[in-house]
Amino acid sequence: MIHPHSTYETLRQLADSWGLVLMTVSFLVLVLWPFRPGAKTRNDAAATMIFEDDDNG
């Protein structure tokens, strides 16, 4: 007699395969996001923002 997979087993297989791929892609996107072309000006502004005071903006 063939037993259908339970919901837990199905979700676990999905997490083991595509979940790992999705997490790896998400990690790479988040790590590489600051290094994209055109982000230098925003990164420099964010890095020096704490040194600007209210009077000398």
C-alpha cells in the first residue's frame, strides 16, 4: 500500500531543495547590493552622515 507524503515531509523536502537555493540567492543579493554600480555616492553620503551637524549641513 502506497502512503501519500504528509504535509510535513513535503514542506521539508521543499525547504531542503528550493529553500536552500532561495536563501543562497537572497544572501548573495544582499551582500553584493552595496557594490553595485552607481551606489558609491549613496554609500559615501551614508558613511559621512553622522559627521554633519545641524548648523553646517
